Amino acid sequence: MIRAATMADAASVVALWRACDLTRPWNDPDRDFALALDGASSTVLVAERGGALAGSVMAGFDGHRGWVYYLAVAPDARRGGLGRDLMAAAERWLRGQGAPKLQLMVRAGNDSALAFYAALGLEVQPVVTLGRFLTDDG
């Protein structure tokens, strides 16, 4: 079952993100989770199997593009279609927000993630992502 996360899911979802090696020192996953739930244009969706958290995905719409972050499937729940189901749920949510396009970022060298997304029909886009931290702790 896939449903919208609540603040009661925060610790379990962040633990899943850590178990799936999705966190980085410069991103506070607890803050990311809270900000996503607090925003009207973002959400975190969670999947449960056997009463336990098995996966999650964060989605947001910035008014121009739909974005997907933190797609995570518990290691013992992989290869059963849950990642595909979570991406489909994120896409439905983004369509419901009026997003005309879905985008996501994959770290360079993460060939297994790139292969997963390619199997779902996503294509590498001819863009370069630039960034700058706006916080003192970045």
C-alpha cells in the first residue's frame, strides 16, 4: 500500500534513506522530510509491506517542473516492483499538481540507478546541474 507520509513516519523514513545510502552530510534528511510535508507543493509517499515501511519517494512541483527525490526501497524489498510502483505514484501525484514534466537527479557513477530509471522510460537530459549552498552549514 502506498500512502502519503505523516510526521509520525519521519524517523522510519529517514532511517530508510540512510539504509539506502541516500543521505549526504550537507543535507539534513530530517529537515528535508519536514519541509516536504510542510509544503503545499511537495509530499513524501511511503509504501508498506507486511505492516513495515518498505519504500518512500519525495515529490515536489516548483511551478515549472515536477521533481523526484529520495526514492528508496528497503534492501530486502528490492526486485519486486516496489520502486516502479513508487515512481508511478510520484508521477500521479505530480500530474495531479499540474506538473508538465518530471525530472530527477542521479549522482554521477550510480549506474544501477540510471539503469533503473532508463527501464522506466526516463532519459538522460542534455543539461548540466549547477548549484550553490545558501546556508552557512552547506
